[in-house]
Amino acid sequence: MKILLIAVGIDNKYGKGLQEVNKRRIITPMLGLPYLAACTPSDIEIKIINETHGLITEYETTDIVCISGMTMHTNS
């Protein structure tokens, strides 16, 4: 079984203003996805993608996709 965990980033057309503001702040890393990965049995393949380092450009076939993010990173 393959699981893909995605941490939603602000590196997109809607988060441009937030990027400038966040350069001057201390940003606490989101630990929810690493905690899930640590609790998952070792026979399950897990990949974590952090979109703050760039948007996803390639898609893989996985059984489960989990998406996590913060409210300030959404386009409302």
C-alpha cells in the first residue's frame, strides 16, 4: 500500500502576499503529517511532499492521499 501525505504550501498565485509577510516571521513547522508517518506500520510506503518548497508537478499512483494545511494558506 502507498500513502501520499501533502503539506499544502503558499507557493502559488494566491499566496504571493503571504510569502512576503512570512519572510519576516518565525514559522512553526506543521508536524501532523510526520506524526502520522511515524505511527504508520513499516510495511506501508509513505511519501511526504511539502509544497512550500514548490508545487507538485508529478503525480503518482497511490492508495491514499492525505492533505494537511493551515487556514492562512487557503484561498478563501
